[in-house]
Amino acid sequence: MLIKNKFILSVVLYCVFFSFSTAKENYYNEAIKNFEKKELEASKFLFQKNIVFNPKDAKSYLYLAKIFNLEENEKEEEKNLNTTLLLDPANEEAMYMLINIKLKKSNYSKVQDLKEKFVIICVKLCEKTKEINKTLKNIEPKNDT
């Protein structure tokens, strides 16, 4: 009887765990589909829901940053980029997006710090380093903010 109860409990726990992991993947996949269709509100909701189940999913934070960029909500974009980089310090896309925000804010010392890290981690976006350098050369640094 005890073995039968343990077996039933194990099956129930497995089913619960499997449904949670499947739901988690479905939220992310559905969010990507909505993002690609430019359905930003639905996508944002699903990425946030995915984060509830998987708070260390750097990709969801990156996509939220992209959504906030499209919505021109720089504060939320920067917050999600910082979270992405906290979870995945080698995420070159997040680093590049954050560099652009710091350039807009004329925070040149932060851009220099980020650029040094970017050069080390870049794999796909290395050519962007030239753009950053060109922008820095064309802008007369004022006070850092």
C-alpha cells in the first residue's frame, strides 16, 4: 500500500512539474511569435509571465528591453538590459543596446567602460565597435551624467 501511494504521488508530482515546464516554454515561444507579429502588449505580458516561472531567463528580459525600446520607454528598457547583463554578462546585444542608451545620455565614461567589455565579449556584433568609436569621436564630451 505504501509503495502504491509513493508511486501515485510520484506520478502526480511528475505531471505537475511537466505541466509547469511545458507552460514555461509555451509562454516564451508564444511571446516570441507575438513579438514577431508586432503584438507588443501580448508579447510583453507573456515574457513577464515567463519570468514568473523562470526569473533567470535572460532572453525574456532582453526581449522586454526590445519592446520597451519600440515603445520609447527608455527607463524600463535600461532596467531590463541591466537585468539581462546581470544574468548573462556576455550578452553582446544587450551590451550594445545599453551603450546606445548611455550615448544618448552623454555618459561617456560609462560608454567607455561598456565598450571595453563589449570588445572582449563580441562575437556577432564586433563591427559595432567601429560605430561606437566613430560616434565617440564625433561627439564633444561634456559633463558625464
